[in-house]
Amino acid sequence: MDDIVKAALKKWPNVPHCYGWLALDARGDWYMRDERIQHAGPFPTVKGSRIEHPKLRDFIERNYEHDEAGCWFFQNGPQRVYVQLEAAPWIWRLDTSGAVHSHTGLAAGTVNACWIDEQDRLFLATPQGLGLVHSMDMLEAAQAVEQGQWQPEPCSHAELLRRYGVVIEPRP
């Protein structure tokens, strides 16, 4: 967490949390969901405005964490902005060497488990937690499976979320 964010938390400790205004899709893109968008429909059916400003994305990603209940949030100064997740809190990217890193740039570490859900999406569990493999990286993922590095097992999306303690849509 950024030092400026830690300082703001100390200065203003009782700022109300924010829900429904920030979302992460299955490709690792962040979306702002203002009140009009929230009324237009649920995420990801109605996504909102994609955050494209590099410094804003970097700030969100540096201050992205989860609470003890499994709800993911962006600590925006003194305000905790809870994130709606399309699939998982991490979107895994794979490079040609087979290394796995998150949509935020963090190294994933060892792949502890590999799952395929009912929509044929590939999820990996790492020391960082549960994440979805980015759709653009399925060739590299298929190679890891073919080489015996990963052995995907079937599991429903709901069961994966339960096992790894992930809340897709935090509520007050």
C-alpha cells in the first residue's frame, strides 16, 4: 500500500466504504460504474467506463487488497472501494517461458492447483490466491497442461470461490 494512502487512513479513519463503483473483468480490465451504469444493469452485463489512464490503473493495482471476509478492494486514500469481480480476484498472464504473473504485475509463484469450471475457464491457485488464466494466454496454458506441469480438475465456479474464500460482489 502506498505511504500516502496509509497516511490518509490515519488522518481520516472513519470514511464510509464504497460499493458497486469499481469492477474487474475476466481480462484484467478495471471499470468505473457510476450510479447511472449501476442502474442500467449488473456487472459484467453492463460494464461501465474502462479505466485506461496508466497512472490511475497503477495506483489501483498498488493498493488492491482483500479483507478477512474475502472481499477485494482498492484502498483509495481513506476510502475503501470494494471491487466487483467477474470471475476471480486475479487474472493470470503467462509468458512464453511459462512464468505466471497477475494483471497487476505480481509474480504468482508456484501453481498449486489447476481447475476448469463449467464454462471451460481455466483457474490457477497460487500463493497469491485464486485467479483466472487470461483468454489470450491459453496457448501457453495448453502447453503447460500437455507437458504435465498442470493437471486441471473439474470444479464449479461457485465451489472454487467457496474453497478460496472469494466474494464476487461485496455488499455493505
